[in-house]
Amino acid sequence: MIKNICTEIFIRKSKIEDLEEIYEIFLELAKSEDKATKLLDNKLMNLRKRKKEFKQLSKKDILKSIKSRKSICLVAEDTKKEKVIGYCYFTLNKSWCNFFEKPPIIYLNSIVIQNRYRKKGISSLFLKNVKKIGKKEKCRYILLDVISTNPAKKIYQKWGFKSCTETMFKRL
């Protein structure tokens, strides 16, 4: 994988042993997504109301993504501190629509970096690795979803991502 020489960050495939560290970073993500959702419309929080067993379910889901053959979970490791400081989870979709002929794609589920490690180029390292894997798998596009008030939207646009759909909501 690709190493960033400026800092001691190494991108690698996740292992089951990374579960607890990934889970802690995931909980940070959940808080920031709630903040972005509230900025958009506080009523949207009704759509994000967590189940009582949220923590157990999310940990199981992360473990499933680490073990899955259809998805890939990468981690950014601070080699000096020997700890995971971020993760990137994506899915390779060979046929993602039954109605149209579509080229294989990557669906980028998430890139999450611990707050204190942000703005150091780690998400760009993840993207380089995702693209490298995608090209190897003959994927032609990367798709992702982002809440419109999420600050990461600016990074995705800087990387050349373009909006192609819009999710709308209306309270009944």
C-alpha cells in the first residue's frame, strides 16, 4: 500500500484485531454526522434515531465489513504510536443496477479520520488506495453519498466528485 513519508502513517487492509479501534472511530463519526444532520434540519434527526442496541449492532456490522469478501476496509495506522487513526470502507459492485448496463463501480461507504489527525492528507492516501484497488478490479467509477452540510463534501469536490443525485425529504 502507499506510505506517507511526511508523517508515519501507513494504509493497510484491516484485520479483526483492529475492530475496537475502528469502532471507537466509528462512534466519533456518528457524533459528527448527527451534528451535520442537525445543521440541515433538526427534524431529520427522527430518521437517525438510534435503536437501543445501536452500539452492539454497529460493532457487529463493522466486524462483518472487515470479514466480507464483497467489501474492503482499510485502516490508517500511526506507525509510531502503533494505533489505528482512521478507516475507509468501500464495496466493489460488479453489477449494481438490474435495468441498465453499468460498468463495475466502487461504492465508497465512508472515510473516517480521528479528529486530531484530520487535515494531514490521510483521506487522500485512502483515496489513492481505493483508486488503485478499483483499477485492479476494472472499476470505472467511484460513487458516494454525503450529507449536504458535511464538511467532507468540499474534499470530495476538490477530488473531482460531482453531484449526480439529490435525496429530498418531507415530513408527513
